[in-house]
Amino acid sequence: MAKSLKRTAAFAALGRALTSGARGGPGLGKRIGAVPRMIRATARGEYDGGLRLAMMAAATAYIASPVDLVPELFLTVFGLADDALMATWLAGSILAETERFLEWEAKRSTVIPGQVVT
């Protein structure tokens, strides 16, 4: 019972994140458009999302890979469940990280580059 409640809460959080654009947060299109900028800023060393992006890339590779911890061929329902769990985590992580990146990007545009003089 507790596991199903956790899954329900995870899907509810994902649903809230997807519809946050209607409530004043960044919309899904704006978040998806931020992904290439986030990757570029991380590659340049400007944004600190390296480990999080690496974990998201690993999750994507796991979902796309034919090699799984729980194979679908023998344990059909349970084999698909690990992929579904990973996809849910990945979607939530991408939504959270793009929101964090968009906030960083907005704050960054208000900072004037230069040196601090004491």
C-alpha cells in the first residue's frame, strides 16, 4: 500500500509540474527550449548542473538500452515497471532542473559583469 501511495504522489507531482505554466511558472515549451542552453552553459562551466545532467543522460541511456536490471522478456509487468519508474524520475528531474536553470538564467541577466573593488 505504501509503495502505491508513493507512486501516486510521484505522478501527482509530475502532473503539477507539467501544468505549472498555467499557474504562472514556466511552461513546458519554455522548459524544453531551455535544455540546449542548459547543456551549453554546463559545458562552458558557467552553470553547475554537470552531475545532474550526467545522471539524466544515464537514465536516458538506461531507458533506451535493451539491457535492463529487470528484463522485460521474462518478467513483463515488472520488467516494464523499472523503465516506467526511471522515466518518471527522469521527467521530474528534467522539469526541476530546467526550472532551476531558468531561475539562474534570469538572475544572471541582472548581474553586471566586472570586478569587485574594495
